[in-house]
Amino acid sequence: MRGFVRAGMGALLVAVLVGCGSTGGADSSEAAVDSYIAALNARDEGALRALGGSEDPETKTGIAERLAEFGGRDVRVTSRELKDYVPGKAVAQVSGTMSGGQPYRERLALYSRDDRWFVDLQPDKAATPGGAIPTLGAHG
């Protein structure tokens, strides 16, 4: 029962953080990371699409891969480091634990467009831990 309550709370948080309007994205890079984690925990594909800012096939593939690997796994963030490396583009290194005590670590590429922050969810943007900083495509 507790899992259903958590999932419901996660979905509510995603709705509040991501989608009061149809603009998608989040108010800040920090909020984009928080929304991303909430959407993963709630297995909310729609919230991830809004946060990804694109309906292209690569983004859809990236969302499916992330949901398969992390979706519904009760990701709990213990460390989050955000670095802006050029105006409107940032990288977040996020780590923590998942259900069963398994480690969670992911590097996220973020970009801003029209005063909203998005997570680049294309598969090649999910750098492995210790990998190179992802190159951001033509977004923004």
C-alpha cells in the first residue's frame, strides 16, 4: 500500500513541477532534475516527454530506456552536483539509491529554451558514470 501512496505522491509532484501549462520543462535546472527523478519514480512517460522538450524518435527511445532501467525503482537522491558550462546548458551528476539498496548514478545533460529547463533524454546523452560530459545537440 505504501508503494501506491508513494507513486501517487510522485505523480502529483510531477504534475506540479512539470506541467501546469503545456510549455513543458521546469523553472530551473534544479527543478528539472527533481522533476526527472519524480517522473522516473512514478513511471510517468508523459511527464518525461514534457521534460524532454522533444517528440523526436531518439528522445522517445531514451525515455523508454530510462523507464526500463530506473522507472518505478524508488530512486532516492543523496548527491546532486549541477554545473553550468555555457549559458543555458548544464550537466547534473546525480547519485543515490534505488529499491533494494542498489546504487543509482546518472549524468544528465540539461538545456534551457524560452526560460524553461529541459533534460536532454536522447540515448547518447545519458553518459555513463565517469564518462565524458555529454555533448548537447541543437537544442536551445
